[in-house]
Amino acid sequence: MGCCCDQDDDVEILRHLNPSPPVHSPPLQPPPADHSTAILSPMNSHFFALSCRDILRLIFEHLSIPDLARSSCVCRLWHSVASDQEIVAGAFKAPWKVKDVVGKPSSWSFWRDNCLGKFAISHRILRGDSLASLAVKYSVQVTDIKRLNNMMSDHGIYSRERLLIPIGNPNILINSICYIEMDAIAKREVAVLYLDGIPMTQHLYGKVTSEQGMSSVQKILGEVVLMKSNVLDFDDFNASLLDTLYEFVGKRVSLQLVSAIHGDPSNELRGKLGEEAYLEEWITTITPLTTGEATFKVTFDWDEEHMGIPGAFFITNHHHTQFYLKSLTLQHVPPHGTTLFFPCNSWIYPSHRYNKDRIFFVNQSYLPSETPEPLRKFREDELQSLRGDGNGELQEWDRVYDYALYNDLADPDKAPQYARPVLGGSTTYPYPRRGRTGRPPTKSDPETESRIPLVKSLNVYVPRDERFGHLKLSDFLAYALKAVSQVIKPGLEEYFEGIPGEFDSLQDVLDLYEGGFPVPEGLFEVIRENIAAPFLKEIFRTDGERLFKFPLPQVIKEDKSAWRTDEEFGREMLAGLNPVIIRRLQDFPPRSKLDPKVYGDQKSKITEEQIIHNLDGLTVEEAIKKNRLFILDHHDSLMPYLRRVNTTSTKTYASRTILFLQENGTLKPLAIELSLPNLQGDEFGVVSRVFFPAEQGVGSTIWQLAKAYVAVNDSGYHQLISHWLNTHAVIEPFVIATNRQLSVLHPVFKLLHPHFRDTMNINAFARQILINAGGILEATVFPSKYAMEMSSVLYKDWAFHEQAPPTDLIKRGMAIEDSNSPHGLRLVIEDYPYAVDGLEIWSAIKTWVTDYCSFYYKTDEAVRNDPELQSWWKELREEGHGDKKDEPWWPKMQNIEDLIDTCAIIIWIASALHAAVNFGQYPYAGYLPNRPTISRKFMPEEGTPEYKELETNPEKVFLRTITAQLQTLLGIASIEILSRHSSDEVYLGQRDSPKWTADKEVLDAFEKFGKKLAEIEDGITKRNEDLTLRNRVGPVFMPYTLLYPSSEEGLTGKGIPNSVSI
């Protein structure tokens, strides 16, 4: 009988074999008749000794007629007849009678020509195996199943699957002889055991007896850590039962080690494959509920002499359900007894979902030129799988990373008012690319991709390994956002329809935190019916029916009114939610960069006479020279859209705010200019009003309103540009390009991959419910339906190299190059918390990246000659950020310095920059009067009833100008969720596994990075305790901790996660 699944070269074995005459074994007697109908089960270890013929007969009796017909099985008989005709004829005779089941083939060569599922009772003899052990490893094997195009998938037989059939009496094989013969179909030598016949001598090479079985084959013990689907998925309680059933019928999880030393000539010198091994005790292993992880043993047979060292492994899941594979660890690997670690962190779906078996590599980094030759093709194969072919709608189990335009935000099939322009792919609306889903176009607009229903929001396609982890807070947060969008938003809109929905006093707003907002009648039942019970607490974090009760934001925790002070207003430009906009004023009056041919005269109307009395005796020119005048300028960003925005329910201005740096290091606002487009047309310039600080009477209310309009501008810019565009959107192309062009073996992949965790998932989710037409963002920020279009126009100003903090600070005039100062920069405002902390974090990142890249790249030439690195950078620029591919500022990637700068900027954007603009959302903006997102009325004019009401009820006028109740509730609910850290957060300086690389020098450098971050934490704490640094805490007594590297889970206002993960 022949073994057709072997993929090893036996030349070395054959060299030491001495052929000798075959020895006849006494024929085995068939078992009693009642055993011939026994059910063949791999779980049954109580079989009687059966003759080979009887075992095959049982196999055929066990299969149904349709299964036999579909698989076209052929028995290779023990007499090893050579001709096709004799093989088929033999199979048609008793006891097989295949013809009775399958029918006569169209030709005698049909069976062999097609290699259709040829069965053989077989086992390949490796040196180190005794013949007696064959009984334990007796097995049925299937070959060349990939040619069947899933013809046999209904009964679960796939390539590399081996159905083990235990035999009760191993002694029956002790005196048998195995011969080495050439298998014509397998095209290689195989070991064949003849129990009842003589092999054909023309195929015979030699024999192996039990006495020759002591050689290089050894056992390698492995430990697999995974998470079962039934633990991970609330909706799939049947997963465990079905997987158990599959285990019983022999459909198990198999693994095959891949040699990193010896290539297989028949497989383009890809690494030789070892014998299949199986996860042990799947059924009896209990998964701890605390972690969801389970550990399984697996035992490999490994011929070190002819296989060398493993460098990868294949895994095949024959179960019904997917599982999450975390790692494989091999103990005592020969020849030196070393331990090998294979990080996986990937979902493994049932094998019929894949075109190729899943492969994972050892935790060793290799540049392409240094890759062991037997692993090179596997490395290339894996990248090709991840790129896909660009066709069709992608499904849950797909692993494809590809690009698409932002053409999935609109929903024109729903109604015309939900139409939006396509972002990306044009000079009018440039944009970074997103991950492709492949959904079909809408019926109304072929350029717009159709949307999935809100109820399926969590199922929007991203590559499966990019999805949020289960049983972690991330999923609760995602579910909570879904609930806000799908259930609560419509319910509240219906409740507020036809009623004012206003706060009448600041105490009404405080009641949201102190007493909660009573849920409208009927909405509570809708919520309870539509939201799964385990998520209710996470969504609303309260009890009873007053669901909208929020935690007290930090900005009002110590003092309920300090937010109103001018000092806090200025401080938050340096240490608040959006500290990346303020710049040093270098021209007075402030000038516009808008085209005067289109927008007329846009120059500021603020004069020196209006502000000179607040400059501590300086003139404007002197104050500029002394670096003491600053501006928060949203004029040019908003003016081109202001006319259209104000046609909606929004009524707002484009603002400029001038500030003066006082001797105590704080910023004092001097004037606020609020501008509107000229009613006669854009070319006639702007209509502007200038407002000044006041502390009493109507003037103080007017000033408070002016600051509120500035806050509205800044809130919208922050959410759309500083947060969404400049972190979430710009980083996604890097995620896609890295997975498409850099192998998991590539050191740059290992460096960057932790900084991409969950980014594609949160972005896809945002497109589904946050930034889409009619979504939460349009409902809660002032640009409304023009929000994303406006972000596209501002993307024109984005430059990759300017995201490095030193470059950004110099560009904004907030720092001056100075080789004698820390980090080579001198800050013009010494107490600038974001800049001080940020430069320390940046320096630590830059040092870490330098140490890392310099370890793998010793010369600039190595960078230039790295094909994966060059393909990555080319694709990133030309496709990922394709609308900016011709910009001159892109690094050229021609030397180590280019690589270090690029990787450091990517890590900075994904970690520290995102932390600085995200996790302060609720602490600062959770109290809407401090950071209103919408203004609904213009500034009251003197002589109007609204102006008179400023005298009698200033709070009411203020609250009816800014965000209303509905938008406030939606906005606060959303940013509370988005400001939380999940329980499985991985912070800067941390990794999921301490074994993420095998290079000790790199691990030492990473440890040094972690220690430096701990030092930075201590420095931040000390600075926050320094009373002379007034901007660190401010009038609200709120220490600046947004760039404090570590954090606990929850709403903490500190912590730098590795990635844009929420």
C-alpha cells in the first residue's frame, strides 16, 4: 500500500538501507462477522485487530453512497498492481465492490489521472519509529484534495487532514516489514507496510525493520494558547457543542511544522513540512472565564537531521467554528533543546473559508535579503494572500487589506438629503484612503457604496484580525455607541420634536451629573427591548429610569464656575483638548491666506488702539518682538464654508482670538473677532465685530458669548481635523500598506504593528454611525452636513513631516531652534504643558526607534535595497495618500535617517498625538458650557429684545445660544464612551507579549524605552505639583495628564495607548 501525503525527501534514509529479500508475514485473519459492521470512529480505542481489507471495507460501508460517488475513492490494493486497469478491476471485485456504489468510470485511467481522493491505509516510517508504533499511528490519508474544488467539503476532508484510526492490538505489526518504494502519483519515495503480499520489485528500494528504528526522529512538545469562539462570542452558544461533535468524528485542529533549513524540491524549495500533529484534549480542556484563554498540548514528530530547525507552522481548523489563536511555544527543540515562540494573535476560521492554509512564523525578524531560503516563498505567499485580488465583497473571514475612497458616508437611497460628495480621488475633495469592503454601489448613485443596516453596524467589514477583542471593554464601548446611534438618538429626536428642549439654567446642566435626565416615557422600554442586558450598565452607567446621568467632568469637579475665567479660557489652548492650534502672532493685524479674488478683503479689523492698554506698557510691535502675542485663528478654516453652514440650524462665526503672554506665564485674551461673509457676496470681504473682556453687566455676558463662539469653532475644528482627520484618517493608509507590503517577519512590521491595533475597526465603525450622513457627528458639531466635506478641504494643508512635534512647534512659532536647549528647541511659552510633555515623549520615541532601526539596518544601502520597505513606502504615498503623492515633503526613504523619522512620526501620531486630542474629550468637553459644539443664534444686537434679555436672564440667553438638550445628551453620551480606556488597553512602552521578538538587543532597547517613559511620568507628576507652573493645573485645579504614558481602565484623563483604538 502506498502513502501519498509525505512531503519529505528520503534520499538520506535510502542511502543507509541495505535491500534484502522480502519476508512474508502470515496473513491476518478477519475478525468475527459482527465486527465488520462496527462504526469506524477515531474516538473509539476498543477496536479488535482487523485485517487491512476489513478496515477498508468498514470505511466504504461507513461512507454514504453520495459521499462515495462525490469523492470517487479508489482503494490502492496490497498487491501493488501496476496498471490502472488492474487497480480499478481489483477495486470492483469483492470485498470492495466499488462499481456497485460508484458506477463504471468513463475510462480506466479516470481514477489515477484525476487523483480523486485516493485512500490508503498507510504510515510513513521515520527513523526513530518502531514498527510496533505503527499500530498507534494507523491512519487513513487523503491526497490532492485541492484539485477537487471542494467536491469533498460536505464531509470535511481537506488537504493535510489525517483521520486517525486506533487499533487495539499493536503486536500484530511487530514482525512486519516496511519497504521503501517510489509512489508514481506522489512523485517521491514512501514507506509502505505490506501485511499480506509481496511488493512489485521494480518499485522496491529497500526496507526498514523495527531494529532500524532508532535514529533522529524526536518528539517536540508544543503548547498552544487560544480562545475558543464560544467564550468570545455572546451570540454563538452552540459553537462548543458543534466543535466537540467535530472532534468526535475526527475533524480536528492540525498543525505542521515547517523547516527553516531544508527546502522541498517538489515545492519550489519551500520549507519541508513535518508530520501533522493535533491539538490534544480539546473536549476536556476547560476555558477559564477570567481570561478566556485555554492551553492545549500538541506533540510533533520531528526529524532534526533531515528537517533542521522549524521556522514556521501551518494550522488547519477542521472544526465548525473559528477560534482566536494567540501563540505556539515549542519546548526542547533539537539539536540544542531551545525554546521557540510563534506569536499568532489571529482568528483561525474553518479551513474551507481559506484558499490557502494559515501559516505563522517564529518570532525572529528577518530583512527580505536575510530570510532563510525555505521560508522565502512562504513569506511572499502570505503577503499575496493579504493583498487579495481587488474583486468582490469581502466577508467576515477574509484577511484582505485593500484601499477605497470615502464613498460610503452617504445614503442617497434613503433620501436625497443624505447625499454627500465622495472624498478622495479628486483635487476638489482629496482624502486619505480607507479599507475596502467591496460592497455594491447604491441604486441612486453608482459612485456611492451602499451601506449596511445600523443593526449590523458591528459587522462592517475589516480584516478579521483588526476587529475589537471580545469580552473586553472595547466591545462594550462599540455596542454602546451603536445603541446611542440606533436606539437612543431616534428616540430622543422623537421626544424633542415639537418641544423647546432647552436648558433654562446652568443648574439644569449640572443636574445631568447630579441627578440625571429623566428618560422620556416609552423610550426606556424601547432601550430595554433593543439593547442586550449585559451592555446596559456600560452604556448608561446608572440605575433606575434616570438613565442619562453622567460622571462629573474634571473641569467642574473642584470648582463649578472656574471654567468661565479668562485664564482658564487661555490655558486650555496650551493644556486643553486642542492644544495644537495656537500660534505665535508675527503679523499685526492678522492676515488671511484666502484668495482675495474670491473672498475679497479678509484682513482682521482688530486695531492696536483697541488692545494696547492691556500689553503691560508695550506696543504691539514690541510685544511681537518679545514673543508675547499669540492667536487662535479659525478664520481661514471656516470662512469658505460659513455661508452654507449658516443656512442650516447653525448660526455661527469665523473667529480670531488675540492673547497676551503675561509675566506669570499665563495667557490673557485681549480681543475676539467674529466674522461673517458679506451679504453682498464673498468677493466683498467680511463683516466683522470685535469684542473685549468685561467683568460686569451686559458686557460680561457678551464677552462670555464671544468666548462661546470661539469654543464652538475650536470644538468643531478639534473633532473634525485635530482628532478625526489628523489621527484616525491619516493613519489608516499606514495600517493597510504595512499589512500588504511588509511581512510579519520584517522588523519594521514588528516595530509598527502594535501602533495599528483596532484602528481600522474604530474607523469603519465611525463611518457607519459617527461621521456618516445623518450620523452622530453631523448632529452634534456646528458644520452639520458639511463637516466631512470641510475636513477634506483642510486635508490639503496636511503634511506628513509636519506631524513631528519639533517641526509642528517651529511652524506655529511656538518654538525656536536652539542647540543649547533640551531637544534642540526653546519654547516661547515655557509653561506649555502639551509641548513640554510632548517633546519628552517624542524624544523617547525617537531614541527607541533609532536604537531599533540601527540594529537591523547597518547602512543606508540596506534601506535602499530592501524591496519590501521600498514597496511599502511607494504604495503608502501613491495609493494610501494618493491625492498627495506628488508632494515634495515626503521622505525619500533612501537612508536610515529617513526610516527613523518616518517610523517615529507614525508612532507619535498613533499614540501620543491621538492621546492628547482624544482622552480629554469628556474631562474638558463633558460639561458643554465649557466646550459648546453648536451655536444656534447670532450675537444679540443692541436695541433688540434678545439684547435686553441679557440684562434680565443672562444664563438663559447663553444656554439658548449654544448646544441644545438633544445635542448635549447625544454629544456627552458619545464623548464619554470615546474618552474611556478599555481593560485590554496596551500603552506606549508595552507589548501584548514579552516574547514579541527573539532579538535580545532589541528587547533591551525596548526595556530602556519603558524606563524612560516611567521617568517622564515622574517628571509630569512633579511639574503638576509645581505651583509656579500655573498652566499645569489652572483655575479649575485640573492637572495636565493627557500625555502621562500609563493609565488604569475607564475615564481617567491620562494614558497613551499604543494605537488609535477608540
